[in-house]
Amino acid sequence: MAEIVKMPKLSDTMTEGVVAEWHKKVGDEVESGDLLAEIETDKATMEFESFQDGFLLYIGVEKGSTAPVDSVLCILGEKGEDYKELLKAEEASVPEVEEKPVVEEKPAVEEKPDAPAAAPAPVAPTPAPTAPLTPKAAAPAPPSGNDRVVASPLAKKLAEKLGLQLSRIPGSGEGGRIVKRDVENFKMSGAIGMPVMTQEKFTEVGVSQMRKIIASRLAESKFTAPHFYLNLSIDMTNAIQARKAINDQGLYKVSFNDMVVKAAAMALRKHPAVNSSWLEDRIRYNEHVHIGVAVAVEDGLLVPVVRFADGKSFAGIGDEVREFAAKAKSKKLLPEDWEGNTFTISNLGMFGIENFTAIINPPDACILAIGGINEVPVVKDGAVVPGHVMKVCLSCDHRVVDGATGAAFLQDFKNLLENPVLMLV
């Protein structure tokens, strides 16, 4: 018997999905457990397996198309079975839900033409712009049939003075006419005569599911959570020496990010108010430490979670983060990889960024922004000596975290990085 397969909800924030690839085509036999399609969610591209046996009778969402959760993805059934009545019944139920918004929109659309009597007025100018378009399109025709270069007298004089060939200069005037600014721009572009852009040009691409959710969640976070920011400079001299000593052993490689995650996790154990969430009618103080580590991917940003990070070694954290980064870039992260964070770290130090502020990643109450390590003069024991300083910024949700609470967390975080041996006990 034919059965409808609906667009699955593959993450807690997913409202619609994009079919990235179909692995079966209409008429193919499908067994339970077979890979049907790959579906792009707001977080990753995930494989969708069939839960039943049958033949693929109908595909409701073509490759590259978007559809809301619970809409018809495909229909499976017996070979040659008539599925049209089933599909018709399913489609008939959809308009009933969508009918109300359509009815509400129509009056709104009709009110605008009815209210302003001047509505026909804009119609009159519409033909007017079309008239000038014909001469503009025809304007370049004369030069194409004539070898002479169309240029203003001032442009000709300037080009002659600079020793430039007018035929090599693109014109921005009407009909491609070369004007003074074109000659000046051409000269400034270099002696090799690299042409400069004289017309506006842009490219537009559709918004991916991931980018839609990033925009929605971060906008909600920024405009609903009252952010405040705490900045601190950390002397990383001892951390640099400790990292070198560990890496020189040749057993495993430790990054500064691994040390940052470990220090934050240990500091969070002492400050549950920072390791918390605002839940509207209550505050959740987490005793476990799950740190989300922001990873940049092609379409945006993913935040896989290092669970129980306070109990893991530098090497354990590093291996996990590297594995997550590889899975994120190939869009193979699973929902359990990115859910459950209690605190987030965003590190742009490897890109040469000295310091920045980050937007809180819900449901966390705080996010820690990490800048690069810079060699700068520092004062030690009354003397100016070379030092290695890393700037950090803690963004806090003031509904949960107060300034003194955030400052106390940063002090412990700073102490651990400036004395890394404390993270080994």
C-alpha cells in the first residue's frame, strides 16, 4: 500500500530542508535502511534512510528545492501502484491550513489600490522609462560601425598628454563615450593599462538553511539578551613554554585553543553562574561543562560541543575539536554533535585578530571571544620586558550574569593560562 514519506525534522531548530541529493529515482526499489536522499538542514547535510520497503513512486521535492518540515518528500508503495488519490488527499489538506493567511492578505493588498486614488498615476510613467531605453541600447551602435573612438575633448587632451591610447580606455559616458575621469582612472590603475570597473556589478545567491538559522538565532540573541562585555589581557609567556615542552615530546600536538578550552572548562566549574542559561521563568545553573567551539565553514558557523571538557586532557580536547572541524567542513555533523552546549568559545586569534566581541550563542549565558597572541612590551617587577599578550572578551547576558560574576570567572581563567601547570593536576 502506498505511503507518504514526509520531510523529516532532523534538528530541534529545523523548520524546512533542502534536498541536496536523491540516491534513488522514480521506479527504483527501496529497502528499509537504504539511503533515500541527503537533506540540508540549518546545521549540516544529513543522510536520510528509508524506514520501509517498496518502490519509489513519486518525488515531491526535487534536488536543490526547499520544502517545509512534514511536507511530502516522496511516496513509496507497490510497483505500479496508483498513488494519485493519496497525493490528492494530502494536498487537499494543505490548503485548509494555508487558506486563512491567503484570505487575510488579500484585503491588505486590495486596500492599497482602493485608498489612494492616485494609484493609476504610477502606471502612466511606466511607459515613459521604456522609451529612453531604446535610444540607450542603440547608442553604442554607431561606434561599433565606426573605428573612431568617441571621447570628450578634455579626455582626448589628457590622454595625449599622458601618452595613453584612447582605444584601450573603457568609457563610462553615454554610449561608451570616454570622459576625463575614465582617463584618470585608467592611469591610476597602473602602467600596464589594467582596465578599471566602470559599471556597477554584483552577484546574488540564495540564502542557505544554515545562514537563515544563524541570522534568526543571533538576531534574537542580540536583541533580546542584554549583552555587556568584559575585556582582559592575559600574559601567555608560560603557556607558550608549556605548549612547547609538551609538543617537543612528540607524543601529540597541543594548540593554544586546546589550552583555552581546558582553562575555560576548569574555571566554569567554580562559576556555575557563568555556566548557565536563561529560560524565561527560571535560570538553569549547569553543573556539567559542555563547551561549544565555534568552527567556520563555507556557509557560516557551526558550534560542535566538547562534552565534559573539564575532565579531558589537552590532547583529548584537541583530537575532538579537530574531528569536529573535519566533520563540520564536510557537513557530516550529527545533531548530537552540536546540541547541549552550556558555554561557547569563539577563537579568531589564528586569523590575526587582536580582539573582538561575540554575540551570545543561545541557550548559553556567555560566550568568550579569543584574540591572537601578540609580542608586546610588558612591565614585570618594575622593568619593561618582552611579553606575549592575548586579549579576550567575555560577552554576558545581564539577565543571568552580573559584572562581578563575569569578572571573577575571567580572573580564574587568566590564572590558569598564566600558570598552565595548574591545569595538569
